[in-house]
Amino acid sequence: MTVRSTTLDNGMTVLTDDMPHLESASLGIWVKAGSRSENPDEHGISHMLEHMAFKGTATRNAYEIAETIESVGGELNAATSIEHTGYFARVLKEDVTLAADMLSDILQNSLFDAGELDREQQVIIQEIGAARDNPDDHVFDLFQSAAYPGQPIGRTILGTVDSVQSFGPDAIRAYLERNYVGNRMVLCAAGNVDHDRLVDIANDRFHTLRSGGAPDPVRADYVGGEERLLSDHEQAHLVLGFEGRAYNSDGFYAAQILASILGGGMSSRLFQEIRERRGLCYSVYAFHWAFADSGIFGVAASTGGEAVNELVPVLVDQLRDAVETISDEEVVRVRNQIRAGLLMSLESPSSRAGQLARQQILWGRPIALQETVERINRITAERVRQIAGQIFTTDRVSLAGIGPVGGLPDHKAIAARLTA
């Protein structure tokens, strides 16, 4: 596989990973703008724009957008995250030009018709309701808010019912024009695709795109705290977290390895101790979310209300123990897991395109597999223990719980147990 990169005059990067043995290609446009790019009166507008981009342009109505791509056996989709938004397609190799044209059309020529907007607002309100009805999802919204209170990075991606209903076509256009600029956008394709041809298409379709000027998001300030929602759910859902590491920080890879050792699979410490040996919960895992200027290290678990008081001390003790006892064998095992995951992802053009685009946005260039493996292999057990000590020895704990969580220790008590 050969990765090629070209930067257009408008600042947009075109990336391709040619996989000539395939009959298809995955391509998309990734934008360095997500929910944390929103102004206070725009909560949820990034996600609203993602929806409205498929609801009609100057040349295609909503049905024609769907029918055109599906008539050639392709598919269109999109996703909004805290820091990025992606619009992507998968098509046969002969339909790459069509897909690129459609992506450029929906991002530059959408009409944001008031009638379509009204209907889509109702759809998103239903989506907000569904998320709130699912405690597995909703607890993470509470957790993000507890970690970053009063900040764009701590708000939900979907917005609120009131904020979503407040958006008019002009507000969406203003957000689009402010944030969707050339030096914040990547057109990336993987599969059977010709790089030079895609560059020509991008130059033709995006020649009027403004090159820059998008504002930087409000800098993240991890604070910590807690939010809990008492309910009559049978299961208690909780997330416990700490300040993690940013993508470009020295501790990023060590924190990723730490998360996998603690709760990255069935052989992980938390799974073995809390589920297999003690039977305290059905689900328990650890995660590390990295952002451009901050990060969160967390542990999520679901258990019966009667087991919460027993679960939390065991969980906290496992975190304390990691500071002293993480071994070389565990680090090597996780390195192998990460390497296998990276290699497997290379077999999927969709995964490869998304990976390359994110690398370009986060690090300013595609990163070769061997470089990533070498970085991971340099992480020692001593370094992982060190990063565990830095993350867990803190009084800035974040805690979120939904369900029968009235007896859950508060975040200050948990911090005191960690640092005792």
C-alpha cells in the first residue's frame, strides 16, 4: 500500500492509500470541527449540520442524494464527534468521481431548507430521547459534563431539545462558513483509487473554498466533579475518571497501554478480578480518550444496585495496585494486541481512510505503521507504572452514575481512598 499526500492551494489535504487489488474504494471528507467548536448558543449544531447536509442541495433533493449513491451500490454516511466531523462514502472503483462530487455538493451547496430543518429537528429530538432512555449512553454524557463543567468539550454532542429547536437555516450556514475551511479539511480515500485523479477532482470541486480563518476551540480545562441520576433502573451504571493525556503529549501511548492492561479485554485486570473472580458486575472496562489539549482516563461498569458499595472499593484498589505492580509481561501482551489491531485495520479501506484522515488532522501527517509500532515498543512497564501514578494520584476525580446509585461514595471519598 502506498500513501500519497497533496496540499491544495486552499489548504485542503488530499490523502490516498492505493490498494489496487480491491474493486472498491472508501473516501470521505473529515473536518477538524466538532461539538467543542460550538459557541454557547450553538449547542448541538455540529450534529445538526451533519444531518442537514443530506437534506438537499441546489442540484439534488434529499431523495436524489440517497437514490444516486444507492443506484450504483454505494453508501453515504457521516459522524460527529467532540473534535471532528466526517462525511464518507463507499463505492466501486469506477464511481469514485461520483462519490467525491456528492460529498463536495452536500458540503458546499446544501440549501438548509426550513421545512427539511423542521423535520430533522424532530428526528434529532427523538435521538436525544433515545440516548437519555439508554443509561449506558447517558452516563457518559453526565461523565463528560462532570469532567469539563461549563465548557464546550463537556457538553453533549446531540445538544438539548431547546437548543436544537432554536436553530434556523442562517445559524447553520454561519457555523459551516466559520469552521469548514480548507486548512481544517482532509479529503482521504483508500482502496482502488488514483491519487492524481482525486487531486484534480478536489481542485475542481473545492476551488472556491476559503483557505483558513476558523477560530480555535475554547481550551479544555479538566476540573472533575460528579453527576448522578437516581432512577429505578435495576442496574447501576457508573463511570469513574481522571485527567488523561492529549494526543501530542509524552504520556499518550503509555496511557493507552495502561487502559488496555486494566480493562481492555477478557484477560484484563478489571475483568478478571471484578467479573470473573468476584462476580460483581456483568460489564467493566477501561478507556483513554485523548483530545488535542487534554484527555480522560476512565473506567465504566454496570452492576446491580446491591453490589455498588462492594464494587467501587475493589475497583479503586485495582487502580492503586496498578501503580506498583504492572509487569513487563502485561505490557508485551498489550503491545501485541495493539499491533494486531493496527494490522487488521489495514485490511479495511474504510478503516484505513479514517485512520489516515485522523492522523493528518491530529499530527499534521500520515504516520507509517512501523513508526507507530516503534513508539509503542518503546513504552516500558516502568513508564506505564509511572503514568498510572500520575493519573490516579489526584484529588480531581470525575464520577457519574445512573440508577440505584444513592449509596455510591462521592468523588472526594474515592480520591481520598486513592491517595491514602
